[in-house]
Amino acid sequence: MTSSNLQPDEPVNPQTDIFLRACYRQPVPYTPIWMMRQAGRYLPEYRALRSQYDFLTMLRTPELATEVTIQPVDIVGVDAAILFCDILVIPEAMGMELRFIEKQGPVFTDPLRSEHDIDQLKPVAPQEDLPYVMEAIRQIRAQLAGRVPLIGFAGSPWTLAAYMIEGQGSSHFRTLRRMLYAEPALLEKLLDKLTIAIAKFLQAQVEAGAQAIQIFDSWGGLLTREAYQYYSLPTIQRIIARLHRTANVPVILFSRGRGADLDLQMDSGADVLSVDWTIPIGKARQQVKEQVAIQGNLDPAALYAPPEILQEEAKSVLSGYGDGPGHIFNLGHGIFPDVPVEHVQALVEYVHNDRKNSHAN
Amino acid sequence: MTSSNLQPDEPVNPQTDIFLRACYRQPVPYTPIWMMRQAGRYLPEYRALRSQYDFLTMLRTPELATEVTIQPVDIVGVDAAILFCDILVIPEAMGMELRFIEKQGPVFTDPLRSEHDIDQLKPVAPQEDLPYVMEAIRQIRAQLAGRVPLIGFAGSPWTLAAYMIEGQGSSHFRTLRRMLYAEPALLEKLLDKLTIAIAKFLQAQVEAGAQAIQIFDSWGGLLTREAYQYYSLPTIQRIIARLHRTANVPVILFSRGRGADLDLQMDSGADVLSVDWTIPIGKARQQVKEQVAIQGNLDPAALYAPPEILQEEAKSVLSGYGDGPGHIFNLGHGIFPDVPVEHVQALVEYVHNDRKNSHAN
């Protein structure tokens, strides 16, 4: 399936490949936009399905995953679809029992606490262990029929390790951070296993039809810069190097909370760096010196604003990036479940109509 | 009582005023150290008291607050004491009902949701509304008898507003952030009221004997840089200006998650900027161009490390700051409740014994 992916120097269909062109810093007629968690509860159509099926059933049923993946393309008009899935399917495929608790989120029954626990983790064979993911990708590609590209994704090794050790989301991740300082060799062993599993998983996603990949390093911001350089970034580097050797897809790296360290992230091999809303996008662009594209970074809370304020905020991101290619509009973090869908639609329309910063040349 | 405070150009007792000298970037024989939440559960002596009294009783009883404030001075050997209190006593004094729920933390029974709610908030008269705070400060000063200085503190207006609107700590603070974009005039009204209340409270703390003040802008990191400049920083600026007009105490500002914005924080009027562990302290120092002192910034999780690793981490902070005055050693966030007290003691000893970066001249 990779033959259908965009090659860096290939001519593209400007109606369908604006997002991919922007990833490679090629000229585009307008700034493409998609939103993290765009397949989500703010859409009445998503909520209607969610009322019938639990979260795990939805992501494990290719027909349902396909339907919600495509909803924001139809309803909101985004320029890329992102696979409806969860970063925790990898730990699950490695043998950890995962439950989703309503209003609390995902919880591992037995978090990793010892070398024995880590040794017990199975290697991942994506085709056998996660066939529903590959099938969903094939169905989504078929149903999208080239309208917009499909983004696959995975969590970074550090971020998956965070959940696997802590057992769930946490405000301080104390168990994880204790291991970081008290038993770093254990953590490294886990990170190594995860790096291999994630690389294979992403490779399989591309083979099934994913046309771009985003790596969510959601908890990279827990680390010192030095520890980020040692524990998170090299694993991401290895994953991206492997992907780039075998697949022609752009890779987006989102290390949340590390907007001051884009100089390091540039060495990851990522084609696009996604930044959260706490750093001005103009400052992000300065850091990367036109070497990679930048994705972001509207405050997700701006979608609560009335249209005229929302428009001002969107404008400030667009003009903050400035002229020239290499900007993908996105939120600085996942979309909130209770924003009005009309606001989301208005945002997409506004970004599409903004030609003042047109990247065409 | 302010007559006992250090004046910027006054000769000091080097045994007792090392912390205050460092705040003013004066030469000191070694780097002073204290730790956020140093009066806390990692101390067996603290836990012994906490098993008898609930948290609110402890902070409302001057004798108990005094005892736990002084514990880390006696047991750990820190160079400053910080008042045992809570930033949420201000919203409580304004009329909000506050409860502390074990393992969950503070919760407001009726979070602010409307202009009416905000209009109902009472002005704060610190002497009448918070007499136990002032009495604790007087008792602590008397018992410390000049051994180390006493730091008073308050939350920033933005940070208190965060809890008052959301009702409690939160991973996303969606209610707060909705108000920020959907009803900014309401938020500004609340911030104005809080600014006045906090300024008066800090003034009263200094009059009672606090010799330095720290402002905890714990949730400043939720904002875009632009919104931080508009909603948080000016209120802090007003508070510090008022303090500096009437009291000769150094002011420390800790805007967590805003290490990339020390250029802005320098305009706050703070004498010391406290930084979290996600930014290298050398980079922090570069940003402030020797205009203010820097406090920080060991990863609190480093206290889980065995002594030789902990020492390396502490050394990296000390040498990261480098030679010359203006460094106060601290953690990048509050101390965790389950770190071994021996590690905390070893850290203080190591910092005190490190003369390679001696600030004396």
C-alpha cells in the first residue's frame, strides 16, 4: 500500500495532499488543519455511537473505528484523518490487562513494578496481536478514497512506560519518577522493549495504509532536559530512523511541555514538530530554522470562545507562524469534549479562508 | 517587626542571613537551600502530629503551625523556614467553604460560576480574618530566634482563581479555561478582587514578621505566553509593587511551567525567580542577565535516588548555575511525601559543603 503514499519530490493532488505537502514544507494554497482527538465526544455523531458501545469495543471494531475516524472529515472538514485508536493498545498487546473506567480513563490492573514484570512482557507482532488496527486502517483508506490522508500514531516509549509503571494517568507520576532515579536500569530495559514494539507497530500501520505518523510523547514534559535527551529522545530517534528507512511517510513528533527544546527535537529525525500552546508558534519556528515543519498550537480552550474571539486567536497563531511553508494548524493539545461543534467548524473555515499567510508561491 | 528584616545594603549576620543575602545577589559563603513543602509528610515528626490533627486544624493552630514550620530547620538543616499554611486560606477568608479530603486534597463546596458568586466574595482584613496566620508568624519568629529567616507566602491571583472556579485541582482546568475565553470580564473582576486581598495578606505577613515572600503562581503554566502576560503577570506586578513600597523584604516568584518566559517575569519586580526542573538552571540564569536571583531547580524525584546519584544531580544544578552570587538551591516543585528523610539531609549537607561554586568574594 505504500505506493499510494506521497514521495517527497512527487507531484501531488493539491486537493487531497495539502496536509502531506505541508509536512514536507512544500508550498500549499492554504494552511491545512486537523485537531488532536478530533474523533471525539464534542461530535454528537460520536456520542451517539459511544452510547451504544464502550471505548474498547469501538477501537477494536474496525467498522466503528472507521466510522468515527471519518466523522470529523465529513462534519468538520479537517485536512487529515487520524486513526481512532489508543496509545495503550501496545502495552495491552505486550500482555498487560487494560480497563477503561468511565470518567477516570484507562487503568492497568497490574502496573509494572519489578524486573520480573518487565521480563514477562511479550514482543509485539502487530499483524497477529493488533489485527483490528490494521483492518481499520485498510477500511478507512478505502472509505476516504483519497479525500484526505490518514495519520497513524503511537505513544513514545517514555510515555507508554509512564502509564505501564504508574498504572494510570497521574498528576505527579511518582512511581515512574522514582524508578527513573532509583532503578534507571529497569526503566531502560522497558524503554528498549517498547522501542522495538512501537517501531514494528508503526511500520505495520504504514504497510496497512497510514500516510503519516504522529508520535505522542505526551509525558516528555515530566523530565529534565538532560533526562529527556537520555530517556525519551533517543528511543524516538530509533523509531523514526527505522520508519524512514522503510517507508516514505512524514513523521510528526509531539513532545508536550518541551517547547523550549525544539533544538533537541530537530535531531529526532521528525519531519514535523508539534508544539503545545504555552510557547508562541513564532518562537517555535525560530528555533527550528526552517529545517522542519511546525504543527500547532491553538489553546484548546480557545474553542470555548465566541466566534469573533476564536477568530482572533486563530489569526494570532497563523500570523505568529508567518509567511512561508511548513505550518500545519492544530490545537496545542487534544480537543475538549464539551466545545460547541459549530466553533470547531468555524475554526476550520477560518483557517481555510485565511490566504494572507498563503504558502503558495 | 519589619525593623528586624534585612535591608539591601545593610551588613548581615552571615550565619543567619545567607538566604536573604542570596535573594539580593550578595556574596555568600555557600549556596543556601530550602525546599518547597519542606514542612511535610516525609518527616516522621510531621506525620506524628498529622496523625493527631487534620490539616486545617494544624494550619489554624499557631502552636502546631509553628512546630511543623521549624521541624525542617532542626531536622534537615535548611537555610530558611517557610510558614506552614495553605494558599487557599484567602478564598476561605473571602467566604468560600473549603474542605480537605484525604488523598484528594482541598475542595471548595461551591465553586464560583457566575458574576453573582464573584460579587458575593468579601474583602479580606487579614488581622481579623486570618489572625492565626499572623500569630503563627510571631511565634515562629520568636522560636527561631534568628537562626534562619522566615518566608511568608501566598498564591497568585490566577492560581487562586483556578481553584475557586474549578473547585479543586484538575488535570485540564476546563471550567477555568472556558471562563478565560468565554467570559474574560468575569475572570478579570475576580483577579482584581484577589489582587487586593493577596496584597493585603502579604503585607500583614511582613508586618507580623515574615522576612521574605514567595508568590506561588502554580498554574501560570496553563496559559499562553500572551494570556500569562495579560492575566497573571500584571496582578503579580501590582502585588509586588505594593509590597516593595512598604516593606523591605525580597520577593520570590514561582510561575511553574513558565521557565521559557523569565524575560517577562523579570518585569514583575520579583527579586528572585524560582524555576521548575524542566529548564536547565544555566539557561534560566542566561535569560535574567544577572538582574535577579534564581531559585531552583532539582527534580523533586531526584530525592528518590541513592546518595551518589542524588549528589551528581545536585552537583549538576550547582554547576549549572555556575559561579557568582544569586543562587538559592531548591527543588523544582514541592518535595514528595515518601522520599527518605536521610536523602533530604544528605542533599542539604552536600549543598552546604560545595564550595567549588562558592559565592563569597
